Amino acid sequence: MARDSEGPMTEDELAAASEELQELRDEVREDLAADLGGDPDDFRADRHFQSEDGTGEAVPDGGE
């Protein structure tokens, strides 16, 4: 982990961490769709937690 290393993370470490996070997001969306029904794309937080005014600020109620 980064906190166990000496110095800042390298670009390669950051890229690997970003890839792992994206894989985890995909897996969570698939699991939610399997458990709750629907399509994994229905569970994209970046779509549901955006303000309607385009500022990109998160909205607690999912913007609905």
C-alpha cells in the first residue's frame, strides 16, 4: 500500500490503483443488478449523483 512505502506513489502505481478501482466499480454494479434487478448501468453513481445545473456537485437524493 502507498502508506507503507517510502515517498509518493509512482505513475505506474497510480494507474494500477485506478484500474483496480474501475474493476471494483464494475463488479459492484453487476452485483447490485443481480441482487436488486435491472441492468448494471442502472447503478452508475456518476450518472445518478450529478446536479442538474451541470456543476457536477453530488446531490444526496440522486438528483431525482
